[in-house]
Amino acid sequence: MKKLSAFARNVRGLRQEFGLSTEKFSEIMEISVSTLGNWERGNAIPHVSHIEDLVNFSFDNDKKYGYDYFLGLNFDDPRTLDQYSTKNK
């Protein structure tokens, strides 16, 4: 079984947190249902403008999830940043 990316888990989690169907959430985000499905399955990563839409949606609904949340970055835990390190590559 494929391991889901942090982005895929967090987009799905946000949608479910608000009790939204894929149809309703894709309508709110102004994307197709198949695009949302690909994001949630980890088959695609959106353009940064769509990530901004997700951040804005969360802020508009008092959740305040930032880019770091959607990208799976935890700046308090250096282990999560190791995958982005350019040292020894």
C-alpha cells in the first residue's frame, strides 16, 4: 500500500474536519472532483495558488492552517526537515 504524503493526509483531513463531501469541497475550491481525489490519494500536488486557497479556506473557517501544515513541515521537529536538507546530497 502506498504511503500517503502529508499533503494528501492533510487535505483529506481538512475536508473531513468540516464534514464536506468531495463534491462540495471541490466546488468550494473551484476544482474538479477528480483533481481533489488525486490530491487526497497523493497522485498529484497542486500549484501553489491552490495551496494558498486551502490556507485561506482554513483561515476563513477559524482553523489557521498554514503552508507548513499542508506541506507536512514541523519546524519544531528537525527530523521533518531532514528530507529537505541539501547537506550530503
